[in-house]
Amino acid sequence: MSGSPNALHREGDDSGAREKMVALRGALLRLHKSLLDMERRDYEREHGAVNVGELFRLVVDDSQFSWLHNISEFVVRIDEALTGNAPVGPSDAETAFDLARKMFTPTESGDAFQKQYFLAIQRDPAVVMEHAELARLFLQTLPKEKKE
């Protein structure tokens, strides 16, 4: 089937489920960019300015950026679902959102990613704004029985 992961409609897919997954993908990419910008500023404060090539190497290899790999991997999984041969259905969107809700719960007592995410929200207003957008998306996509 293939196609673009940004396409809102694809033959054979449940259009509502696909639209939700495309929206989640976009929100995660914006959040990832804010987190990456935050980590870059912190890195450059300590080590000096880096160019795009150096930043790419840091994102791949440096431990300061390694926690962001979880987001990249999540987006890759969404891309695979959106461009794969299997049609996207409501259960695909529900699973993606359930996993995202768990992963993006900022907490001091959670897993390593959740702790880093919690700290990032404390440090950067841009991350707060992107988290708020993600939280709004989560609320909009809750099944009716969970909203009540």
C-alpha cells in the first residue's frame, strides 16, 4: 500500500483511525523538536555551539540525547503502520494512543523516560506547550466510556 505517513486518507484505512494516528504523529514530532532544541541549548551552554552535522552525531551517539530515541522509535512505529500493507483500523489508533498516554505521563516515580520527560517539562516552556497540545489530543481521543 505505502503512501505518505502524513496523508489523512488512504484507501482501505478507517479514515477516523488514520486521522488520529496522523495527528498523534504530528504532535510527537513537534514535541520531539522542542525536546531536541532544549537538549541542544543545554549541550551548547556546556560545550559550545554545534553545527547540524555535529548535532546529528550527538543525537545518535551522545548519552545526553539518548532518552529522545524512545520518541523517534515511537514515530517510526506509527509511520510503519501508516505506510504498511495492512489497513489502519480503530484498534491500531487505540493501541497507539494507549501506549502514548502511558509513555508521555511525566512523573518523578516512573520509568527513565518518564522521569526525563518530567524534568524537561520543568525546564522548558516550549516543552510545556507541546505537552499541553499532546494532552489535549489525548483527551479528544479518549473512548466515550473513559471520558465519563
